[in-house]
Amino acid sequence: MFKHALLESVKAWVGDPTQGALPMHARVQRAIRQLILDGALDVGRPLPSSRALAKSLEVSRDTVESAYSQLHSEGFIERRVGSGSFVSERVQRLPGRSRSRRSSVEDKTALRLSRRGNAIFQSGGVRDFLTPRPFAPGVPETRSFPLQTWERLERQVLKEYDTLALLHSPPQGMEPLRRAIAAYVNLERGARATPENVLVLTSSQQALALCSTVLLDAGDRIFIEDPVYHGASKAFGAAGLECVPVPLDADGLRAEYLAEVNKMPGEGPKAVFLTPSHQFPTGATLSLDRRLAVIEWARQRQGWIIEDDYDSEFHYAGKPTACVQGLDPNERTIYIGTFTKSLFPGLRIGYMVLPSQLVAPMTVARTLLDGHSAPIPQLTLARFIEGGHFGAHVRTMRAVYAERRDVLARLVRQHLAEFVEPQVPRGGMQMPCVFTRDTPEREAVESARRVGIDLLGLSTLYTSNKHKGGFLMGFAAHAPHELDVAVKKLSNVLRTLHH
């Protein structure tokens, strides 16, 4: 019979609520299998008779017989007529068996990754804010989304396409969506796009990963804004690229630095990453003369411009500036867009507008990542755009977000004035706040997180040290009264840090 400790282990496994979806015989089988894998049951060790174990576990004998039969078929135990069941000699060959749990943990800490894998792991990846807690940047308001309209359009798609909608999408994306995206960015962003040079993806992060690996080699240099969107810098770092920071001012990236760096010894950067509509995180808009200067740099150096237009739909003063891609006659600009911010994060649809010569290489590279995006959401989104629903939703949310931005600015000045100065953006979904006194940024972010508030520290977005600490406050996902409660809570957090 099992020793008491072993029997209790099996009972604990069988009674674990997390295993509740498994039938009883599977729970018994997996419990015994785990004891064998852990080395708690040695080779040749006899198992209790099915009758005795069934009595101890208060289950039927058929349940234990089924568990033993499965263990026998998997090779974990041997069954001898007239003698009973024993742990099979074959389990001696199982890797890692009989080591203590401590040594297996030590083995894991000694895991060797590639340089690239280690860089990715050490960077921490890109953490999405999974729930819309106050001030999480980049999170849209989803409670106002016209879900009934979306459902109606999805039903139309299923009725028209039937089971064809259940098949693979072409890796470049469904043609109706590529057509709708091209028409939209041409009209609203001044782009020069055709359905043939649109590549539908799952996210702008996927687009950045593709640009990093298809356009550049490990060791190549790339210009980035300073501060910069953390998802971009981490994608470039993971690909082994050397990021060259370019300072900003009120008119965006200081384009003259591009030419100056190229005069220095060594090979100059081969690409530049921009967020020209609303610079992340400062909110600055890149001026026209600097856009033209970047385009000229790319022409002269045969470099690439990677333009991330992540939330350009949300501008609150005047007309938005046309995108860089539409101004570039040389086909050196890759335009990245996403519907994660303008619609809802769960949609998982982004896109690139590519120079014609990059469409085939990028599409082939995309097949190595995830193959394709799901057809049903693509076809539904195409109808959502073509039917005017996308434009209407954006106009509605633009007014909502503008009000929330103004409310947040007022609340920050009212309740946080002794700690931070808000830098009210002309567009976007988040507002930078810079510390006006010596506040420990990391402690402030961590203390806020513990009370249910998500802030993004500004220091983590800078490559240089020439900046003041602070944090980014997303305002899109919360109504004015919710912002009021959260700002007062944050005020208490900061006040506690200073006392």
C-alpha cells in the first residue's frame, strides 16, 4: 500500500478544484503519474491493488482500473497477472526523473538562452494593460462602442461568405479590408495607398518586429526619438539593432541631427522611427519642414522611414497634419496603423502601407510569424469602415476624449499641482505629467499600482538622462467622475511619498 504521505498527495490531486473539469479516473491517473515523474515512486515499486486504492480514495474500483490501464498504455507501470501493478523500468529513462524539486528549479535558473532571447527576456517585453484601470495609457473607451452594429455586420459576413469565412485569410489580408484601409488613409491621412500595398497584421507591434528583421541586420543602427515609444525600442533591441536617440523639441524630432550623425565615422543609421502625428509620449507634432528633411535624408542615404501613426484619429485642435508617407515621392516610408486604439484592443488588427518593392518580402516574412489574421473580423471591419460607421465612431470618441483630456488637466492642476505639471497634448489618448519636485518616479508608479492606478513612468521612455521624471496618464477609458476619484487617490499616494 502507499505510504500515508503518498496517499495524501493523490487525495490532494484528486480533490484539487482546478482539476474539476477532468473525469475522476483521469485525476487519479495524473496524480500517480506525477508521483512517478517526481521520483516519489521508485522503479519496481508495487502500486496498491485497484480495490484497496479505490477504498482509500472513496471512488469506484472501475475508476482506479481505468487509471491503471491508462498508466500501463503510456508505459509508466507494468501489470503482472497474479502479482499486481509496478512502476515500469522504462521510467528510468525519463529526463530529469528522481531529481529533487530544488535541483529542477536550479536547472531552470541556469537556462541558457540565445543573445537575442536573453535581450527579449531582460527587456520584459511589452506589457499591455489588460483591464482599463485609471490612467493606463493607450486604452480606449469600449463601453460606447456600437456593438449592435458590429454584430449585424458580422452576421452579414457569415451569411454571404458562409463556411468560406472559416478558412485561412491570404497572408496579405482580405481584399475588401485592404481596399477599405487604402481608401480611408488616402482620404483622412493624405496617404498614397492602394489595396495592393496594404499588408494586414495583428498589431503595430508585429509591424515593428517585421521592420526590424526584414529591413535591418543585427548590429545595424536606427534613429529613434528620445523619448520613444517603448514597444518600438524593445522591438529594435530584440532584433539586435543599435538605437541612436535623436532629441525633440516643441516641433518634434530635431531632424538636423540625422545629417550630423551621418557625418561621423562609421556606418550611419539605415532607418529612422517616427511618431509624427502625436509624438509618443510628448504629444508633439512633427513640423512640415522637418518631415521634408527626414524624407530628404532617406532619399540621400537610401534609408527607411518607419512612421507609426498609432492614434492620429484623435486630434483636438485644427486639422491633422498629413502623414509622412503621403509626402514621400521616393517610396522610402513604411506607414503603420492600428485599430486597437480607435476601436477596441480585442480586435487585433493593424496594418502597414508599404513601398511596392517591400510588399512581397514583408508578406512572406509575415507567414513565419502567424500566417494570417482571422477572416471574419477583417471582413466585418471592412464593412464597418465602408458603411461610415468607423468615421462616425471616431468623431464621437474624438469629442468624448477631448472633454476627458480637459477634465484631467483641470483635476491635475487642482489636486496634483504641488507635485506635477501637466503637458496638455493637442491630440492622442494620454497626457504627460512632469514632476516639479524631487519625487522618486519608480516608487510613485509602484505605489499607485498598489492602489489600482496604472501609470507609465517617463524615465523608462528616454535613452538619454537629460529629462525630468514624471508619468504618462491615459484619460480615454474613464468618464469624468471616474477620473475625479482616481486623481484624488493619486494625490494621496504622492502626498504619502513626500511625508
